Amino acid sequence: MNVKPEELIYHRKNAWEQVNEETKQQILNLSEGYKQFLSNCKTERACVRQIINMAQMRGFLPINQCQSVEAGDKVIISSKGKVVALAVIGQQGLDEGISLIGSHTDAPRLDLKPHPLYQEHDLALFKTHYYGGIKKYQWLAIPLALHGVIYKADGQVVDVSIGDRPNDPVFTITDLLPHLAKDQMVKKLTEAVEGEQLNILIGGIPLSGGGKDKAVKLNVLKLLFENYGITEEDFISAELELVPAGPAHDVGLDRSMIGAYGQDDRVCVFTSLQAILEINNPKRTAVALFIDKEEIGSNGNTGMMGRFLQNAVSEIGIRMYQSFNEFTLYRVFEKSIALSADVTAAMDPNYEGVMEKMNAARLGGGVVVTKYTGAKGKYHTNDANAEYVAFIRKMLNQHNIIWQTGELGKVDQGGGGTIAYIIAELGFEVIDCGVPLLSMHAPMEIASKADVYECYKAYKNFFMA
Ligand code: MN
Ligand code: MN
């Protein structure tokens, strides 16, 4: 063997160094579409609506309109307006397994409580309960938009979206002025802002003759009734979410990055959506799954712990075979491969101490493959099988995709999880594969445009593998 020892070394790549002008243009084109998606889809419901719209424009049909399905068919399966799967039927039977890419549409936010509206010191406010893992102080003194649905007593639904159109008002949570923050400033970061202080400023004009202690609240109720026909009790059957207001931005003088709310995990939602919209005649049946509730532990009937995926694949199965039952379904899963499409932490120059530099993902280093997440000794992770890591590695290299490995921080620093372990429990081979982020879960998260592009390429080739 005539190998120079130098050649045996693994070299980390920078995606920007590998691209030519033509690819650079493709990267920029994709990121324009991505920014638009982020700006228009601030909630899980909005994502699902947009995914279904885009799929229908590309010829996907709702599965209940299909008597049977065959190779090449493109179908939509959705549930409760909050979860959706797109499938392209493969040339092989389901018994050879499917290829699944699962991402999540929900993102950390502030939800209104069932009784949100109150008045204090001549101001009207909304009470909230935060959703997912947030650092509370990050949500103060920034513009917020309100999105969601209200189901009225008669069952009629009202769609609410305030704060993201150019002339809309926005909302905010006040922060304490530094002049008076002497006591607050010595508190621990986890205690400096309490959950019950995340109250949204929504009004200040009293209704004339409304009474001293409730005139401002009454004026808000009057406005809500005039604009939406709702009463205070209607908040009980509402899902209203406060999210950072405003569109996605280019970041940096070189515009190499995107800064926006909700990139965990809408970056993987968008890239896997784009991938499945563009493929034709895959070998295995390709399924892009867009799930909800990941940020609160995947519980609920629209979360990964629910039965949506099982039902969705069964909907396809019963349209392909004479008999298709639960055992057949799990035999399909046993032969199936999956990517848990989720973001991971990128090395942050300001906080390098929480990462282990040999194994941390870098912004611009390409799509990230993460064998395990978890915490405290790989607890709560499926820890992908080496055989499957080898399969993914080969697929990525074959298609000249710039990729890297990652892990969620150095050992015993903290950790986290994705939907990978739940997919693994069904029998799939599965590994985490997605985009590295800076400021994950912050109101503005940062991704590299090059990584978004490599992720999209990886997903597309995975479906066609
Ligand atoms: Mn995520
Ligand atoms: Mn997350």
C-alpha cells in the first residue's frame, strides 16, 4: 500500500470553499424561498397549511381522494390541521421498507392562557404560558406577533394574525429599566424573569364610562368583538401564540447567514418539503413527515408519540394491498430507514466552552449527521447503529454533499433530544440529520445558507437512495 500518512487524516470541510458560482446561485435561490417560508409560517398550523398548498400545486392529492395508489403517485395525509405527511409511492413494494424524513413544525413560543385578559394600572395585558424551552429574558422588550385560532361558542373559527404585516401593530413584554434593576441584576438568570411576568402589553385606552378598574380591558374586549366577533369566554377555546414579529433576515456583510425565529425546526421542514416536492419515482416509498409537539416532549395526538405515522403509512398500505394490518405495518417499519430531521448546536465563538471542539458542528460545515443526542451518558437517545451510519456516510459521499458530524454539547454539559428515538422504537434505522444553528431557541436563530442547501441536497438524495 502506497499511502502517505497525511492522506489518512480526516479533514473538516467548509461548504463555501467547495462551491462554484453556479452552486452559489442555487444556494441563494433556495435561501430566498426559505426566508419567505419562515416569514409566512410562524405557527405549526400555518406550516401545515403552506405544506399542503405547495404539495397540491405540485400534483399531490389528498389520500382520501385516491381509491388505490401505485408507483409514482404523490399523496397527502394530514390530521387536525397540525400534522401532515407527503408521500411519493416507490417502485418497490412497501414490504421493502420506506424512506422517511421526519421534522417538526412547532417552535418555542408563548401561548395565551384560557383566561388571558386583565387590567392593571390603566393597562390591559394578556397572561401567557411558555411553550418549549425558552430563556425567558430573551422574550422581553422585543416586538411580538399574535397568531392562531379562536373557536367561538357556535363552532365558528376565527383566524388571528396580527403583527407580521407591514402596518400591523405589534405586542411586547416590558422589561425593567436598568436604573431600578438593582435587585433583579443579582438574581440568577433562571430566576430574574418569572413565568408569571411574561405578560403581554395590549392596550391603554379606557372605554369612556367603563369604570376605573376595567375600562381599558372593556375597550380591548370591544375592539375584539368589533374585529372578530368574539367574547372573553371564547379565549377558552382558542390557541393563540405569541411569536417574534417580523420577517427573516440575511445576516452578515457577506449575507452568508439567515437570522429568523423558528428555524428549529422549520429549516428541516422547508428542506425536506422542497426535497419531496422535487423527486420522481423513488425506489422506496418516500415519506416526508411534518410533526407537531416536539418542543414539549412529542406528546399529544399530533406529536411523534401519537399514532399519526402508523395511520398514515396504513392509509397507503390499504390502498396497495388486499390485506394490510398492524403486523404488516410493523414489518414495513422494520425494513425502513429514516432521518430525524432536526437542528443541532453549532460551535459558537462566544461560548466554545460548552462544546468539545473535535466533535462539534460548525456553521458552514455542511449538513450535520448526529449519531446520538441524549444527556448524562447517552440517556434517552436511540444511538444510531454503525451499519446505518455507514450507509448514510456512503450516500452523502456518493453525491458530493458537504457534511459533518455533530453532538449536542460536550459530555455532561446538558443535552437534549429529538424524535429519533421514537422513530427507532417503531423499528426504523434512524439517525439525526439536519442543519447546525447558533442561538437555538432564541427569538432570532442563525443558520448558514450553505448548510441549508447541503441539507436539502442530502434529503433529496436520501429519498432517492
Ligand atoms: Mn428541533
Ligand atoms: Mn428545539
